[in-house]
Amino acid sequence: MSEGPEISPREGRSKSDAPLAGGLYLVATPIGNARDLTLRAIDVLKAADRLYAEDTRVTARLLAMHAIARPLHSYREHNAGSMDDRILRELEQGLSVALVSDAGTPLVSDPGQSLVERAAAAGCNVFPVPGASAVLAALTASGLPANRFFFAGFLSPKSNERRREIRDLENIPATLVLFEAPSRLVEMLHDLRAVLGDRQACVARELTKLHEDIRRCPLNALITHYEAQPQVRGEIVVLVAPPAAHEAATMTLDNEARLDARLLSVMQDHPVKEAAAIVAAEQGLPRRTVYARALVLKKADDGKA
């Protein structure tokens, strides 16, 4: 996109002294620094007929910082079903309804998807009010390709299921963007390395806050660092580089010989696919590359028999 900003033709979406048009307003809030709330977001939060928040306490503090005094209504994962009905009735009455999450943009790993789907299906206006985003903030600062990226949110907290999900992402030709809790960061990094190999990666923590930390290095180095930092805290975004087209051709002859020897040894006690996964995890290589080599060795061994 090359065009600059323009004044919206829709009534009430640009002027702070005009009433808001009826509809659902999805308002992005700061992910850390309170001053990252946009001027338009402030206008909407002041003027909306109803204001719903994921955590009313968090939003109340944000509003107070900007001298906004408003009654707040709770909209969170556990009450979304019943609140959707209430909000839809308000939208049908022509009211303006603003929805905010604790931080960042509503619906991005936060509640609100069902509400937007139902509002759109009912013919109600749905207005995005863009602003801070942990996904884009981390991506632009990561040093990884930003022209194509795939956001997968939070993966499963269970390692076996998480590895299956990572395998589904393995061949996507784009930078992977993930969220993770501090308590599971090291386990997740191990699983990423086991499936994807030692790809270039980035961990972005506490973005826009006082202790912001952005660490850019291969997965192996990230594992070593965070294993030595057991008290990791804060909101975390993990980014992983896309697969390199030449991965299968980067091994030296010496490395190939060691890989073959290890595969043949492990394949004596394990099926081909399982052996490939074991060796790939040991040597930090892409699982698909090791599996392809294991199939070649298995076929050659079968031919000798």
C-alpha cells in the first residue's frame, strides 16, 4: 500500500466532536506502553454508547491514564456466548458498541470472533480501529523476512500435540509467528528445533515495556540462553525463519557420512520414520531432509538382501 491517510467518509469515524455511527468498533489497545493508544481509539472510547472489555480492571486503568471516565461491561471468553446476544440487540437498536481486549487487537488470540461473525451476518456495521499489535511489532523488529508471515497464535501446551502442530507448519514458505507463555518457552523452543532444525529465530519479550528484550539467533542458541534464565517473565512472541530452499544441499560430504552412519544404527531398532525423527532431533536437521535420506538408505539396504 502506497497511499497515505485519508478522512473517512463514514459519519463519526474521524471527528471527535461527532456522534459515532451505529456499529461494532474493534478497538486496538496498547500492548505495553500506554501512549500507543491512537487518537481515533481515544475518540471511540469516549463516544461509544457501550464499552465492553475483556478485563474491566485493565481497561479502567488505561482509560484513567487518558482521563476517560466510562462505565465498562465485561466481555470475556467465559461469558461471550450470553454477551453476544446482548450486544447484537444493542447493535440492532443502532447503538455504537466498542470492544477492547486486555492488550493489542481484539480477536487476535482474544475473544470476539463469534460476535463479529454474528454481527456481520446480521448486516451490522463492523469497524476496525487499528493500533498496537504484538504480531507486527515483533515481526518488524525480528530481522526475519516480513514480506510473508504466518501467524499461528498459541500452540498446544502438550509437547506431543505441539510437535504435530509444528510439523503442519514446517513447509510454510513464510516467517512463523507464535505466542507462548513464559513457563513453556524452553519446551516450545526444544520442539521447534526438533521438528524444524536449527533455524534462525527470534524471541521478542515485553514489547514496548520497560524491560523490552528482543533476542535474535538460531534456535539452539535461544535454548541455551533461556535454559539459563529460569525466571523468564512477560508476554512472549516467538518467530522462526522460513525453510531455506537449499536445506537438503547444505550438508558437507563429511556430515552426510556421519548422518548415514547414525541413521543406519538407529534404524536397526526403530522404523524408518521414527529413526529419522530421532536423528533429526539429535543433529538439529530438518526432519523431512533426514527422512528422505533414511528412505534412500532403507531402499539400498533392501536391495542388498
